[in-house]
Amino acid sequence: MPNGSNLAPINEALGNYSQLFMLLSAFVYMVAFILFALDLAKSNKTISEIDAAALKRDSEMLVGAAATSVSAPRSTKRGAPVPRADNVSENVVNDKMNYTEHSSNRNMARIALVLSWLGVSMHGFAVISRGVAAHRVPWGNMYEFLSTGALVVAVVYLVVLFFKDLRFMGSFIIGLVTLMLCGATIGFPTPLGHLVPALQSPWIVIHVSIAVFASALFSISFAMNVLQLIQHSRMNKIAGGLPDKLPFMRLVPGAGALENFAYRINTIAFVMWTFTVMAGAIWAEAAWGRYWGWDPKEVWSFVIWVVYAGYLHARATGGWTGPRSAWLSIIGYGCVIFNFTIVNMFFDGLHSYAGV
Amino acid sequence: MEGETFVNSLVSYDAFTPGTGFDSKSLTPYSVKLNKFDIVFDRESKTHFGQPLDFTAHVETRRSADAEPVEEDIKVNHPLRINGADVYLVGNGYAPVVTVKDGNGDVAFSGPVVSVPQDSVYTSMMVIKAPDAKPEQLGFQGFLLPTALVDETGFGISGDPNAINPQLHLNSFAGNLGLDDGVPQNVYVLDTDNLTEVNSRTLDAGGIVLEAGQTYQLPEGKGSITFNDLKRYIAVDVNYDPSKTPIAIFAFLALAGLAVSLFTPRRRVWVKLKNDNGQRRVEYALLARGEDPRLERESTELHNIFDSKWPLASQKQDQGEVNA
């Protein structure tokens, strides 16, 4: 064996392909990002199309309504929903984020979606080939952690899109993914290599993968909370009589709906983060002899846990809803970013591995 | 140190932190002998050349006083579990073996000296103290360079973590090491208050540079120092914590409880049946613990259940909003 150990040699050629596809997928994501943004920008046209179609359908229904006696429960309104301050109808944007009957085929969003899927497949190939080339899981250093995390964010978003109409978030999420890829490639480029002995453990598959997944989910809920804050302040301004400065936000659900959805994501991510911290403690016992040592990384993982626990608690017990809970969630995500960047690079501890 | 044996007794530990229930009789007798310590470095990668890939300590363990020695390995993520305790591989380095002769020609110190690595190429700091040297005590401080090279400024640096060309770069001191005061000293620090520097880069005598096997005669007949051999050593942590299992169980229970508390939907449902002029009137309401989007679907399901049992005569449904 060239390196004398029982580690299989690295496949450099495949590693180069991985890097190439990482770059290509970033380009594709960028185009998808622009198209999603265009889809939002064309909100005027979209909304008028949807409203026209809904009007047509309603008038057809009224004509035939006289003959019917019992309407199916599905179409009875549960009381009239409170109209939005910007007067966008339920047909355009469903507060439960389901696809409505009138969700038109927004063509820009369609193309953006196709491109996103293309980007995800190239991105997925890049991540998997990197793992295959190094004969290990592709999350052994910061570059790999970030690029795999970006992949998880994109995949989760695209899968959820099958069930919920989250097209309004498209530019935000794909933009976030592109940023993460750029951050990984420019900030922490790491050539393909073996794992340092401290990381050679089956726990890397469990602890780090759940950490990546939880971080990806936190990223998505962060995106929702930011949109929620924008929407909330916009609705307040409109209700107060000011002109609508962000017309594309009419395609975005109400602030309350965004917050509830973000809350559900945060609960799942929180349970996963709890497991991350626990699995990290078990791994620490196998490597360093103790469950918890107040290492900077451990401390900041705990800080993240406490902030999100506070967020969940404030919502459940304190009745904190609205912008306050959004800010808590955003602070939590800030801690996630801090934990991943500053603590890894500038704090001296057991988690500062060479080769970043 | 390679070749040395660690026996589980209080005196063998360099640092010991007991719990409150500890008694020195609690230490069960076992021994661990380091036969060899291997490091595998990455020689294949151009970008990570010299990165350590594997640390393995090949040891011989005896789990009781008259047990047969068993060969085992200790690695970074695979501690040695012995008699309920865990032995973790925590550090490693080089230990050059030196012989120091004093001014009278007698051997004042002979043996391996632990050197502390400072970087990834194992540039290691070391201190040698020879208190038995006569007429003056001798002390040395400096570096071990496993693969000694000279850089642009003429300074000696290490080029590789493997011991391809080991050299000792030392300054020497003579005088009073300060060990007779009864005050404990740091093994890795030389107290130069009562020592005069004999060898140093800045003095005429120059610094000491020893290649493997070389001997250096100290100026003014103060003695000599020989670089005999180079060994490796490992640093281990021994840990005994009987609370680990209960903690693991409770932590897992806490996680399960958390998941249940977050994901179990809580509902209150009221159903009222009234006799309204011969007609059966059903009133029902649902309440969730907070905002719960699934409530509406469950309300529809309830409606369907009631509808199938008591078909609707009229569509008089007075539905309030579902909110918290």
C-alpha cells in the first residue's frame, strides 16, 4: 500500500470530477435562483392570471349551484378566512401552503424547478463521488460539511415542494445553497484526503450526519422566519395605509402561516440537534474519556440547544408568537453559523482539526 | 515509553483526580506495557503529505497479578477497556535517550527524556536535568528535530515527523538546578536563576548540535552529553466512571420524552347531542394545545363520522374559526 496503512488509496481522478461537478452545480443553481426571483418579480401577472381563472370557475359554479343541495364538506368555508391586509385572495396563496386548485403553472418557477433538480443531481454526484473517491463519508472537514449540508437543504426543499407550495421560497433557498457552495469552495477549499485518526470512528457517520441534517433544517426554518419578519412588517405598513413597497411578497403566505411552518421544522431539527449533542458526547467518551468537557465546540452546541429550547418553550408556554419568536429562531441560527465558523477556526479546542 | 510498563497504582500516575468515594485500595491491579508505538503518516497525498493517518499503541496487558500477558492495541477512538477502567491514547512524542557525564567523568544522568512536540513535524522541546553531576549540577534545554534541516536563516527546523535525521539542538547550563530547596519544579522547565549558561548560540562556545550517536564535550571540562538513542512515548488518560451507564440510559429516556412531548398532538373534543324539536342536533368543538394545522382535517373527519351515522337534514352549520 502506498501509504503503509490499511486505508485504501485516494482516487484523485474521481476527486477532480467531484470538484468539477460542484462548480457546475453552483452555476446551475445560480440560474435557477435568478429564475425563482423572476417568478416572484412577475407576481403582478401571476396574481391577475390566478384571480381571473378563479373568477371564471366561481361563476361556472354559481350557474350550477342552484341544482345542488348538499355541497361536499371540502368546499365549505370554515367561516370566511380573515382577508390579508394586502387583499391577496386564498386562491393565490394558501395559508396552509397547499397547492390550490388555481395554483397556476407558473412557468418561470417551473423552469427554475427543473434547473434546481438538475443542479441537485450534479451536486449530489459531486458529494457522493467525493465520498467514494476517499472511501469514507463525505463529511470529514469543513468544506465537505458545508457542501453536504447545502445538498441536504436543497434536497429537503425540493422534496417538500411535492407536498407543499413553497415556490415562493425558491430564490431564498437556492440562493442560500449557492452561498453555502461558494463559501465552501472559496472559504475552506480542502483537497481530498484521508481522515485524521481522531475522526476515524463509526460515530462520524451518526453524529456528524445528524448534525448536518439538523443544520440544514435550521437553515430552512431560518429562511422562513426571515420571510415572516419581512411579511409581518409589510402587512403592518399596508394595514396602516402605506403603499406596498414589496409587491412580490403577495405570493408569500401570511406571517402566521410562515411562523407555524417554521415552528414545525424547528421541532424536528431540535430533536435531531439534541441527538447530535448526545451522540457527540458518546463519541467523546470513546475518544477522550469523558462525556462532556466544556470544549468550545461542545459549549456552543449547547448554546444552540438552549436558544432553540428557549424558542420552543416561549412558544408553547409563554405564548410567544410573531416577530419575537422569529427573532429567537434567527438568533439560534446565528449561533449555528457561529459554531460552524468562528468556533472551528478561531477557538482553540479539541474540535480544531488541521486541514480545516 | 516504549519498553516501559504502567502498573495501576497511585504512584504510577503523573496526575490523579479522585472522586469522593475513592480509596487507594479501589485500584485493581493491572499492568499495561508499551511494546511499540506506530504512527502511519500520509505519504501518498501531495496536499496532506505528512498528515498522521493512524496511531496505534501495541501493548501487553495483564489483567491481574498472575495473569498471562495479552497483546492488545490502543488507538485514538478505541480505548483499552481493562478491569472496568478505560485507557485512552491521548498524546505521543519522541523521547531521546541521552547520557550526561559530569566534570569528574562519572555518569550523572542516563536514560530517555520526554520531549514535548510543538507542531505537526514533531519539533519537540526538551529539558534535561542532571542534579547528580559534580562538581556542578548540569542542565540542558532545547529542541529535538526528528528530521533536521537548515532553513534560509541558518536556523535548524524539522522537515518531517519521521525520525529520518534526528538532531538535538541544546543550550547547556551549569550551577544549581534549584531542586534541593524542597519546592517542586516543573519537569519541562529549567529554572535558570542559579545557573550560568555554558552553551548557547549567543556565546563563543556556540550551541550544542548532536547527531545520533554523537558525543559533545562541554567546554571547561564540565562534562559531556551523548545522544544514544531515540524512543517514542505515548500519553494516556485512564478513566474510571461508574456513572456512565446510568447517564446513557437517562439521556436516552430524556430524548424519547422530548420527541413524544413535541410530536404527540393533544386534543380536546366536545360533542353535544341535543334534542331540537324532534331533530337531533350535534354540536362539536375541537381544541388543540396551540396552533395546530391538523385540527381542521380532524374536524372534517369528525364531521364525516357524524354524517355517516346521522345523515344531515340541513346544512345549518355555524362554524366558528379554529384558533388558539
